[in-house]
Amino acid sequence: MVALEKKPLHQVVIVGGGFGGLYTAKTLANANVDVTLIDKRNFHLFQPLLYQVATGTLSPADISAPLRSVFSKSKNTKVLLGEVSVIDPKAQQVILGDQIVPYDTLIVATGANHSYFGKDSWKETAPGLKTVEDAIEMRRRIFSAFEAAEQETDPVKRRAFLTFVIVGGGPTGVELAGAIAELAYKTLKEDFRNINTSEAKILLLQGGDRILPHIAPELSKVAAESLQKLGVVIHTLTRVTNIENDIVTFKQNDELTDIASKTILWAAGVQGSALGKVLAERTDVECDFSGRVIVEPDLTIKGYKNIFVIGDLANFSHQNGKPLPGVAPVAKQQGEYVGGLIQLRLHGHTLPQFHYTDVGSLAMIGQNLAVVDLGFIKLTGFLAWVFWLIIHIYFLIEFDTKLVVVFQWAWNYITRNRRSRLITGKEAFLAATPPVNNSSHSPTKEQKQPVKL
Amino acid sequence: MVALEKKPLHQVVIVGGGFGGLYTAKTLANANVDVTLIDKRNFHLFQPLLYQVATGTLSPADISAPLRSVFSKSKNTKVLLGEVSVIDPKAQQVILGDQIVPYDTLIVATGANHSYFGKDSWKETAPGLKTVEDAIEMRRRIFSAFEAAEQETDPVKRRAFLTFVIVGGGPTGVELAGAIAELAYKTLKEDFRNINTSEAKILLLQGGDRILPHIAPELSKVAAESLQKLGVVIHTLTRVTNIENDIVTFKQNDELTDIASKTILWAAGVQGSALGKVLAERTDVECDFSGRVIVEPDLTIKGYKNIFVIGDLANFSHQNGKPLPGVAPVAKQQGEYVGGLIQLRLHGHTLPQFHYTDVGSLAMIGQNLAVVDLGFIKLTGFLAWVFWLIIHIYFLIEFDTKLVVVFQWAWNYITRNRRSRLITGKEAFLAATPPVNNSSHSPTKEQKQPVKL
């Protein structure tokens, strides 16, 4: 008897476990292909709620799903932890560390980072919000600022500690500004003895002529009014020209203003992750000015039918000439499209070009306050807030975090408390207190090293 | 009219926001004294559940209560963030950073750290479990070990990644061993493709002749049998003689054994925190061999009626000659005693000596498995597990975390999932993978720095 040699399965390699990579893998789960999902983290992060970690409402685990757990039952799917450094399109393989992973089809979905428009030195003073570590660092800075203000006797310095500047009026900037306003003016009001947290100043700086430029102008206006009612000061048509020594300088109507602030948060600018550049160099495909890879109508790249780029890293401009926005629904739909296309191709079929179905835009401003733009219907206030909640629960439903998050929200809603407001890392609140040399409670070397929580 | 000069209130300063400090402050809340609670962290940590953070069941915020939030309504209580470096008993003041805080009555409750019995070099290889950062580091090591084993092709190295050694057979060691066994043999069983997590080895090393020496011998035996049934290998009468290069050497019956293990966890030895020593030097009070301060029957120190030492930092041997154990109920009762005594003293009264009411001992082994020793009644198995749950809920009830924790437990219980198993910090799982120099997904400097979650 001669054993028939089994033909090896089609090898699909996905780099990145964000929304794009995750939904590609989900679509291919249990399909007749081998899938390798590579990510440098062992969890998928629900990025749209990251600002709630940064402002002390949720814990990192509440908005994360362990990748192995998500694909535990998909026996054709292998999760590989590591960072891809090289893509070799000729040899059809990617390299991470000393491992070589061959592919028949490759999906690159490594997302985007913040852009500081060439001023990378601003980054240290004005951190962005892309990773769990970013969120924990923001949380540390926000809550440490109040603590430092409580101990500061110099009124000028105290005001700098109580001044929060958020650069960028997109959804993240708006949500951060709203959440910090609620913290200062509501949650923390009774907690301090030397300062009045209501004296905190929260500034939102926006380059364009209105906040939330991606939604309808009338909703933008409602959002701005709601934020202002909460106590946020909004400056539109404003460009940051310098960030240095805890002073942010911005230009508005040709006038320069210097604001002393100990907490400057960055929510502006997008830049494709570095792997896009690596890919472009090896394939001669073009990137746009933000480092996003220009993709074909079927999300492949020019000259390589077996390489897809999706999500925030992709510049897809075949729908209305403008690149699709870097939001979760786009990445999700692209992942599903690519997963479907790969399966059809195995049988010699194909799909028409990718088409994004706009599911609308929404932004949370505060408790009972949100704006929702579905095109055919526009919601504001409490109704929008409920809708925002439902949409996010719906998205989370595919992971195992849904109940905990919903419960936590409800709990925070009732108690107006922020239980996750731990100041962790960097010796509790290094930024605020003068250095202490004689350790008392934590005498060990390990505990003295900068760490984050 | 002449305004009567108001007599300043009695100043109570509490150093440390653990169980001892917290309950002192709670007892004094709204009393006719001024209270200053000093801690270097902005939250109280429910340490008995820290092992559940280390093994991926709970998030740090689930077992923490922000101190300001706890005392928000107690207008006589001020929370001060900082690290006390000097105690000056003559001038009646403590110093933190450049701040001087005067006191009429001082309570020192800064707890204890792990002792490595003079072998501090072991600490890096075998971390302990006292702080949130410790727990996150343990979590990172445990889950990274499985990830590294999945990628390792050398069988010897792979076995080292799948070998977990826990040093110390007290409650923390037992609870860690049980939780890791459940992880390896149940939770993670379906999650990997190259390794069989059931091949993991979990060793529990105990110096004495039985684990959980503080409970009745028959319960010790049940606990040991339950652990062994879960898959844990227990070595009693075993002393660790060396930890070096991922090899732990231990002596049992004069025989030396070398075990290769990438994950060695320390749950043995106790050492009073450094502030105890500072205090002892300034007051000539004695410390025991573990650095705990010897206290008088009323928890003051010799020669200073206005300085109390309580909790894990105190050696109180006036009840049966042996020092009281370093557990939460002792600290709590001592805090309440001191709070009461301070109030009585204001009216010229006093209290009989402190008396600890033993509330029993208990340890969680795994799902549906615990041992409870109440003296008059002993429980094992499911009943003990339910009792353990109720006791912990009862303790948590005084904080705002209770519902979330209970819910999370229930959820984990039903799904047998560990949703908080994030590998964070130190570039995801640095210990396991070969160094990657060409950054791909995270090109920024900030993200490349060692950070923890």
C-alpha cells in the first residue's frame, strides 16, 4: 500500500492582532488553510475604549482579549508572539527574531502610531494614546497632577499642575477632554483638602475649524457646546508650535499663546507603523505622506496579489477618492473581506473590489452625553449616550469581556467613582514630588526602578 | 469682643495605608482629631488577593481602593502621598521629601517585605509578591514562560520553560501553586499548538515538615493531597541552597537537587520594612531578627506612649509568647484598637492591653477547593471554598470593589477563563524571545523602553 502524500495546506500569515488582523483570522477560523497570527502582544486591544483606561474608569484587562483564548477552538490557527522585522516578498517569508515563517498569502495589519509632525522631542512631554502602556502612563500623569497640586504651595506652579492641555479635537481628544472634566469637576471634587479641583483648566486645541471634523457640522457644534458646558475650553484653528519645559505654545489668528501645563496629552496626527515602510522598500509599493501603504481596490499591493495591507496601515482611496478613516469598523470589514477573498481564491473565484459600508460615527463626551452621526439619523445627549453604549457592547460581544465592562460602566455610572485610578509605576508619582533618597517603605532596589502599571 | 483662640486639634499621623493604617484612620474618621494618612501609593491594596493578579484572574484595580475615595467624606482626614524617610521622636515630626509633618500621636504601619535570608541576589531570579508591580511581573513571567516554551524547539530548554518552582509553603505559596496548576492543566490546555501544557511541572518547596504550618495538621494534609491531585509536586523539609542561572538547588535529606526552571517564585520569609529600622535607631527600641519592632502590650513602643507600631511591622508577643502572625485580621484589629485608644486618651481614659481575636485561617487551593480552620470547626473542599469566598467578600465589603470582584470571580468560575492574562511591560515577553533589533510594529523609543503593566 502506498500512502498518498497529503498536499500541504495554503499558509496564511497575518501580522498584527488589531481589528484588521483579528477579523481576517476569525473569518478564516476552521477554513481549509493554515493561519499564523503574529503579534508582539498576547492580547487584542479594544482601542476605542483606551481613553477610559487613561482616565481611570476601566482596567487594561477589561478592554483586552487574550489572542490564544480567542482562537483556542480554531485548530487551524496558530498564534505566534514576536515582532516581524523583515518581509521577503520574493522568498515569500517573514522573519521575526531567528524564526522564518513562510507564507502563501500575507496580511500586514500593524496599524498606526501617533505623528508629532516631525517634532519627536514633544513626545516625552506630550504622550499619545495607542498602547496599554500609553494609557497607564496618561493615567499616572493625570492623577499625579492632582496629587502634586495638593502638595504645591506656590500658586503659579499649582495652576500648572491643574492645567490639562489636549492636542487634537478628534474622537480621542474629545473623549479625553470630557473624561478629565468629569474627573476634575465631579469625581474628585470631595477628595482633596488643600486644592479645589473645580479650579482645574482643561484646554482642547484643534487645528481645524471645528472639533470632530468627521461628523456632521451640527453635531460638532452640539459636542463643542456640551464640552464647554462641562468646563472644557476649546480653541479651534489653533496650531501647536512648541512644547518645552512644561509650556505649550500655540498659534491662533497669528497670535502666540504660552500655557504652563504639567499635563499635555497628544491626540493628533497619524503615522503608519514601521512595517509599512519595510514592506514598501521591498516591493516598491508607494506610501502616502503619513506612511500608509497605498493599496489596490482588492486591498492587495501593486504587483503582489498575495500581499494584503489592511486597517490603519492601509490607504484605500478607491471609494470616493479620499482615504478611508483609520477606525475599527473599516479594519474589521477589510479583515472580513480579505478572509473571504482568500477562501474564494482557493476555488479559483474572486470578489468585486472592497466596499466600505459606513456604519456612522460617534463620540462620547461625558455621562449621559454623546453625539452619534449615522447619516440618516443624528443623535445627541442621553439618547446618543445610550446608543454609544449599545454599539460598544455590540462590538465587545464577540469577546469575553462584555459583561465585566458593562457591569463596570453601570457601577461607575451609579457611584460616579473611578475605581481604576491607580497611580502606578515610576515610584508612584515621581513627576510631582521632589526626589526622596532615603527609601522608607520600599527599601529594595527592584521597587525603586521605574515601572509602570 | 475678643475671639476665643481655638485650641488646635490633636494631630494623628499614620504612615502606611495597608490594613493597619487604614483601619486606624477609619476608626478615627470624623473623631475630634486631625488625621494625616501618609502612603507612597494612592491606593489601599487588598494583599490577600494579590496572587490572583499574578495568575491572571483579577486586575490590579479590582483589589485596590483609592485612599482619597475611601476618606472622601471624612473631612478630618488628609491623605498625603509620599515616602517617609525620617522620624524625629524628640521633635515629634516625620519628614517626607522636603515636607515636615508634626504629630501628637504617630502610628507606623508600613508592613513587611520578603526576606531572602541574606541572599538578595536571588531576588531578581525569584521575585516575591508584595506589591502590584510584583504581581504584574509574576504574571508576565508565568505567561511568558508558556509562550517561550511554545517557540522553543530544544526539549531541555522547553522543559525549563514549563517548570515552575514556588519557594515557600505558606498561604501565598500554596495559592500560587494551585493557581498555576489550574492554568497549566485546565485553562491553557487548548491554547497552544506546539506544546502540551499538561506536561508542565509545578514544584512547591517547603522548609518545614508540612505546608500551611499555621493551620491544623489534618487540614495541612488535606491541602497537600488536594494540591497533589491538581498536579503539584510538594517537597517538605526542603531548603533552597542556591538560585543561579535559572537553576534552583535545594537540599532534602542531605541530598542536593538541581532543577532547571525559568520561573522561580518566592513566597518565603518576612522582613519588616525599612522604616522600622529608622524608628528603632531613633528610639532605641528593639527589633526582632526579622526587623519587626517589638511593641508593648498597648502597641506603643518602649518609652514613647505616643508612637504605635502595628500590623506586619510589629512584633506583638504578649498574648501567648509567640509573635502574632502577619495577616490582615491582626493588622485590622490593631488599627481599630489604636484608633479607639487615641480617642479614649483625649478624655483621660485608656484601654486594657491589645488582645487578638483569632478569626481562623484559610487558604484557597483551586476552584471548589480550599481549607478553612476556625478552631472549633474545620472545613475542606467545596464547602471551604464557599466559606473562603464569603469571608473575602465580607472583607471587601468595606470598599467599593466588592461587586466587581464577586462578578469577576463568578465569571471566571463559569468560563474557566483568565481574562486578565496580559503579558505587559519589558517589550511583551523579552525574557523568552531572542532580542529583536529591527523594530517593526512599534518603532518609537518610548515603546522600546522596559515598562510594566
